[in-house]
Amino acid sequence: MSTGLARIAILPIAFAIAMSGIGLAVSADAAMSDDEVPLDQGTYRGTPWISGGVGASAREALMNEADEYNLKLEFAVAEGNYLADVAVSINTLDDVPVLRAFSPGPWLMIKLPAGRYQVDVNGFERTFVQEVTVPAQGLETVIFNGWTKAGVAEATPGPSY
């Protein structure tokens, strides 16, 4: 039986990391090359999505694709640094799942039918839920920035954030 999930770039350890609460926090001027965190895209039950945004050229590449999508989610800590490695679930208001995806980058763009949805974002031992209205045309941007540097550092083993 098909799960309805298709991915072009497969990052098997990334999903395990997201579920464990471990992740990656990056500043807008991160010193890593764009090749280290490429754009990732796929579909879930017919819903196309694309993720990325680590580095200026990756964000530019995503914005070049913006006409194909109508919902853009951004992930950041309250202090402004972008945040990656976040699990995203989107349901209709009738609780029908339309997207289950892992965003290895701080931006996730999705193409959904126009309407109202509940977006659940989970990472770094925090979950945020927001209702959004997706337009038929144009790009609705929703920013999830309720994480703090201290909270991310506490949830992430290893060197201090």
C-alpha cells in the first residue's frame, strides 16, 4: 500500500533526527556552502513541496520557484537566526492530512488548494500550531519564530548554539 509520500532527495537520517528533537540552527549568513544543504522537494498525497534556504543563493533559488507555490513557512528563533530540521504537518480543518514533511531548510513552500488549514510545526522539543488561509493566487507567508536560542541549545546535544 502506498503512503502517498514521494521524495526526490532522500535524507533518511534527517527524519530520525527531526523526531529525536535534534536539529540544525543556522544564521542568515551561515558559513556553510549551499551544497551542504541542498534544496529538497517531493510530494505527499499529491501535494508538492520544496524546502531549503540555507545560504543566500538557496533562498534565491527558492524564490525563483515561488510562483509554483501558495504557502511559504519560515522557521527561526526569536532572536532572528533561521532554524532548520523541522517536522511539518498540515491538515484541513476537518482533520484530513494534506502534508507530512520534514524541512531540512528554514523555508518550506507548499502548493495547496485554496482554503483554511491547521499547520503543526515540531522541532527542538517545541510544537507550534497555527491556522492559515491559503490563497488561490499569490504566496501566503507564515513565520514560526517561537523558539529561543537557549531552548534550541538545551534541546540540541553538542556545542553551544
